Amino acid sequence: MTDFQNGWLYEAGIGENRALRVLQGELVAVRVERDRGSAKLGAVVDVQFTQQWVAGKSGIVTLESGEEALLQPLPKGLTEGAKLRIEIIREALNEKGGQSKRAKARPADEGSALSIGLSLLDHIEQSGEPIRHVQAHEADILAAYGWHEAMEQAETGRIDFDGGNLLISLTPAMTVIDVDGPLAPIELAKRAAKEGAMALTRLDIGGSVAVDFPSLEAKSDRTEICAIFDSYMTGKCERTAINGFGLMQVVARKTGPSVLEIMQADKLLNATLALLRQAARTQGTGAIQMSVHPAIAAELDCRSEWLDKLAKQTGRTVSVEGKGDIGLHSGQITTA
């Protein structure tokens, strides 16, 4: 079941599309795509210029959907109320507490055609690597390569490794990675440098990132830690040296929400989509009966199209019952 050695595994799911990159038989990246109701990276759309932000330099544009985006630079002579065509260069970001950052845009190149932007499948196709499409009736190859463990890391922000752990916290300004463990500082920092670099790629973490290593007095030790980080950091980034307090800052291009930001935005949605994935993979031919937490039942009641898709995909009738004694992640699926 785990004979796929290099490339992407792609699964078009109900309410969520998933991709997992394998290199030499090991999971190195996961990606999640959900319909967030906002413009995608690479979308070319017509908008109205609605507000100056920094005079002559940046401003707010409004898409036909009502979504706002930050436009920079501003074309010369652009006045409020004017129509223009723009390209989305960073998707909108939802932050904890219900706040959100507008998408970022730039003026579209002259003659650019309208476009809905790049899907997850478009992104991985552009990599040029082999792609294997995973179907629900097949063995769960994503799980075999560690999909569920990676999703747990993203949802909790905790990554355990031999001798320590990383705790990844999202803030409005940056992503912060704290290193903890019982090992001697230099040994802990060596292992954390490897795990931290791999986590940035695995979970698509971009923007500004601060890594808090143990304090290391010797400059040679700090240089060694940076070298380890560089050897495992496969994505494009810039970083500072580690200062005497153990802090290193990493900056990488950010084009949309990281897997952490997606998975930590709505844990009820996570549980609902995971249950639908489980139901789609349920063996047998009888009717599918889902006993779930009342909040999931309410979510599915509002998303009846997902249940319709599940019924069509499996060729079976589907029923949902909310029960107060079932936990959010303890839904039960049975067949008649």
C-alpha cells in the first residue's frame, strides 16, 4: 500500500481536497484546500477602487463578491470609484478571534484575461512531479503515509520528536515556534533545527516566523545550529543568525493560509470533514447511519449538499443523528 516513493498523492474529498507529498517514501508535505468564499491566489478579477490607504501607494478595492483586497502599487491617476483589473498575490487570512487580513493584490498585466485562480491540484501539477489520484474506495494510502498524524500536528501546533517538542503558535504578527525538552541545550537545539525546518515545509508555514531555541553562549554552537536548519530547509526563505538568547527569525513568501491556520480556524469543521471522509470510505452496501455530536449534526444540516454528495458517491442512503453523549471526535458510522 505504501509503494509510492516520490510525488504527490491527491484526494478530492467532500468539502475538502487533500494533497500529500512523498519523497523517497516519506511524507514531506501536506496541503488542504477548502472553499473559504474568498479569491484564490492568481485570480484575475475586475474590481472597484473604493478607498485610499496610503495616498498614491496603496488602497482598498472591492470585488464583485463584496470581498475587499489591499491593492499595491496604485496605478497613476486612479481615483476612488474607478474600475480596474487586478491579480491576487496573497489570499485572505483568517486569524484567531474572528479577525481577518484582506487579500493582497497588484494591478493585472495589460491584456490579462479573467481567471478564477489556482486550485490545489493546479499548484501540485505545476511542480512537475508525479501525481497519484486517490479514490475513496481504495485503501487509505494517505493514512498509511501519516496524514492523520500531520493533521493532528497542524490542529494542535505540537510536534513531538525524540528528546523534545516544538510548540507552534499563531499570532497576528508572526508564527512562533518554541523549543522545549529535557536534553542538554546544544543537543536539543540540533534536533529542533532539523524538526523545525521540516515542519515549515510540511505545513506550508510562510511569512515571518520566530524560532526560540535554547540559549547557546558559544557562537560556534549557534552557527552549527543554523547549518543544520539550512540543510533541512527545502523551501525558499531568508533567516537571521541565532542571537545569544536563542532567537532566529525566518521569512518566507506567504501566498495564503498555512495548514496550521486552516486547521486551527474551525475545529468543528475539521471534525465534520474528517467524519465525512470516514463515511465515504465505509465498506459495505447498506445505508450509512452517522451518530454524531449535536454540533456536527447541526453543521451537516446546514450543509445538506455534502450529504447529497456522500450519498451519490457511495450509492447509499445517508442518515445523521445527533447524540449528546458523543464527543466531537467520537462520531460513529454504522451500516444497515
